[in-house]
Amino acid sequence: LEVQLSVMERLPEVVLVCSDFCSMDKDGNIQNSHLRSYFHVLDEYNLDYEHVFSHSRHFDNIGIVYWGNIYKTMIFGNIILTSTCMCRKDIFTKVGVFDTRYKTLEDYDLFLKITKEFNVAMVDRPLVRYEYSQNQLSGEHNFEKLCTNLITIFNKNVAAITEKDFLERNARKIRRRLGMYQAMQAYYYFSHDNSRLAIRFYWQSIRN
């Protein structure tokens, strides 16, 4: 908390500060730097923070901090864990709060609204210990809702982009991303013996 407050004080143009995170394995050992393995978008597109953020600086007692507008990266996958972030209160009056229609990924939807309009900062060190569970909102028991919401949120944001150059430059990437989400949903239905929906999403994914 002190680290994030310090970043906000030093970077007034930033409205949200997040960080990397760690977890504990079954033997009680701390496993650091889970952001890249938890949110796959960085590794999928071979991105480093230098590619995603436009600015960086080393602060005493904090380490390296990256900041800038990351919306065009966030469209293709989230890189912000809710429990690691601190946001200026007045931003919610401008972009709104969680959309209660989403029972999972409501945080991703909100982060897209924020990053579309404002700069965010990433502290390149784990500041939070995260606990994994199959019952968490992004876990196996909620995987169907997660896939449905991923497709809805992705299509909504792509449809709202008016920059033709971005759409043309990323046309193949957009189709492949949508196809990946549809394949995830097909996998869920195959694994739950729902062949009708599995085949439907499987062919949609192939088409993309």
C-alpha cells in the first residue's frame, strides 16, 4: 500500500497503480512473479513491459515502475490483478464501477474502461500473495461464464474502435483472439458432454 501511494504521489498523471504478485506452493514456498504465467497475453505476443508501457523509471525503495496507456494491449488480454491495484476514487465517477451483468471478469471489463481513457502504472515486483482455488471466479467451476464473458467483452471493445488503421493492422490478430476464446468454450462443452454447443463453438473457432 505504501509503495502504491508513493507511486501515485510521484506520477500524478497515473490513475491506477498495479503490481506483479506471488503465490505459495503446496510446500509453503513463495513463488514470485506470477503475472506472466497467470495472464498469458505477454508471453503469447512476446511482449515485455517496455513494449506495453511508454515510460519507465527507477525509484528508490520501489524499483522499476512502468506507466502509460495500455488499452490496445489490454484488449487482447488482461494484465492487471484486482488485488494488486489501487485506483483514484474520482475515476469511478467518470468510467463507472463494476458491471453487475458479469459474474466473472467484471474487473477486466472495468480495467478496459479505465485504460481506454487514462494512464496506469505497473510496479515490477510482487506486492501481493495470491491464493489459488478452483472455486474462484476465474476457476474451473466458473469456466463457462468466463468464456462467455471473454467473448462478449472482447467483441464489445473491438466494435467500439474507430481507428481504421488499428483494425486493419490487427485484423488477423483480432480473428485469432476471438477464435481462441471460442475454442476455450468448445473445450468446456466437450469436457461436459454437451456435443451440440461444443461443435458449434469448435467450428466458429476454426473459421476465425
